[in-house]
Amino acid sequence: ANAQQKAETPATAEKPTDPRIAKFSSELATLHTLWKARKYREAIAPAERLTALAREIYGENHLRFSGSLFNLAMLYRNTGQYEAAFAVFAKVFTIQHPLRSPTNKAYKRILRQLDETGQRVGTGREVVGYLETAIEKIAAEGAAGTTHDVEIQARLGRLLRFLADYDRAEQILREALTLRRRIAPPDDISIVMDLNNLAGIVRARGKYAEAAKFYKEAIDVQIRIKGENNANTGILLDNIAVMYLTMGQPEEAEPYQKRALAILEKTLGDHHRSTGIALGNMAELYRNLSRYAESEPLFRRAIAILTKALPPNHPLLGAVTDNYAGLFQQRGQHEKALETYRKAITILSAAHGPEHPEVAVAYNNIGLALGS
């Protein structure tokens, strides 16, 4: 089942000898109807009733109860209640961990939701513990070195990179890529994500030549398997463009960035977060080329899209806002730059916490604006 669109369904039917089970089935049918219609807020009340019934009938250590909790957590997530969603996802993991193998799809789905929701609410360190627990169980089950193992290892590496634990992230992502190359068939698209992840961490550490090698291999594999006009192709092109821009080579970045934006607008449309990110990166590229008249409207479009597509304290929104402030600074609009830098640091501090490197950069930018 698609975790964002469908609720979990009981694996087996119960004989309605207990009137509570008949009520459970009725509430579940109501939940499915509302879920299918995407009436997520209206579905929360029946989901809460369903969870209470499941606890009463089956107890707190039953998969039926954890399935009801999962549905409730997804509704919280789909209505923007990320902190509540994370707390419930954590409860689901606690129930499912001793009952299911980490190779189980439902188990891995919980890890994915914990990871994605945890990054939104700043609980990434807690998620690291859940992922490490899953990896330990995989080893205990004799599944180390399998595709299940590499999937969770790669997720852990990506999260550690997000948390700026670069040494450990790079080690884990290198090991994941080596393992994937050994066990995956040539047409396994998963290797593209592994290459992209490793490229991102070595880029963050200034190893640009190696990052370019990984990005280009990822793009080649992606296009060979999925073609040019694919959203992931656009995202990969956007990533390598950002790398060249970080290296101070905007002219090298521009053709990649133009291709990326054209593909993402075609495949995802004008309102998707990935399109907004690419617009922000194109705006930043033009800022670096001193093409301010072209840069400013792209920044405005990017921020408008990301404000609607992302939570208010998402780090990507903070990064684009910080770059937009840099445009005002370069144009000598220092008061406007200062105002925008302060918006950026509010977002980044909420997203990452006060000790993250991106927050340090934002403070430095505010200092420059005050100096100006």
C-alpha cells in the first residue's frame, strides 16, 4: 500500500463474535472511505477511535494495534502535525521491532517515516538510534551484506550527512556503495541513489573531483535506465550544477542547471518542491554571475513554491532565503539583506539546532550585513 494514500488493512478477517470487532470493522471502513477521498483531517477522529479499540481488543503488543497507530501517524503527517506523527511512528517501531524482521516491508516503511518525519522536527539523533538498532537485528538474523542491509545503511549515511556527522556518514556511504556494486544487477536503479549520496558527502567535504566522478556516473546510469526526461535525472543534474557553483565555476554549472530546470518543470510542474529547489539554485547561479535582474524573480518564484511545498522550518527554505539575502547584500540593499538574513537564520536554527555549520554560515552573513 502507498503509505501516503492508503491505510493499512487487516491481514485476515475476524469472525464478528465480539461486538467490539464489528465496531472495529465499521470504523476501519469509515477510515478507508475518508482516506480514499483524501479527507485526512476528517479521518483523524475515526482513526483515533480505531486505535483505542485495537488497544482494547488486541493489547498494546499486537500488530493490529501497531497498524492502527501507523494509520493515525500518517494522518498526523499528512495534516502537518509532524511532532505528533513522529511520536506515534516511534511507538509503532517499538511494537514492531521485536515482532518483525528488518527485511519486512512494513518494518522498513516505519524506518522511512521515522527518518523523513524526524528530519522535519529535529529528532534526527533519535532516528540514528532506531536505524542502528535495525542494523544490529539484521546482523543477528544473518542478513548482513544483503540488499536489506545496504538499504538501511544508506539511509543511516544520508541522515548522518544531514546531521553534519561527515566522517561517519562518508564511511557508511562508501561501504554501502561498495556493497551495492557487489550484489546488485547492472540495471538496479538503487545504485544511482548510492552514488548521489556519496557524491553529496564528498562534495560537502571539498573533494570536488571525486564528487564530480560520482555524480556523472549516477547521471549516466540514470539516463541509461530511465531516460533523460525523468524527474530523478533532473535532480541529479541539479546536484552536479550546485557542486560546480560551490567550486566557483558558475559557467560550468549553467548548462547542467538549465537542463535540470527544464526537465523538472516538464516532469513535475511549476509547484513541486524539486522545481522550487532548482529555481533557487538557478537564481543563486545568476547571482554569482552578477546577473541580478535575472536572479531576483527566480528567487521570488523559488521561495513562493517552497513556502507552500515545505514545512515553515525546513532547511531548504532556509538555505534559499539565505541566498536571496545575499542578492540584496551584493546590490547594496543592506537593510533588506539584514531582514532577509534574519528570516533565514530563524528557519535554519529551528531546522538544524544552534550548533550546525549552516547556522554558523548564516550568523557570519548577518555579521557582514551589519558591518555593511
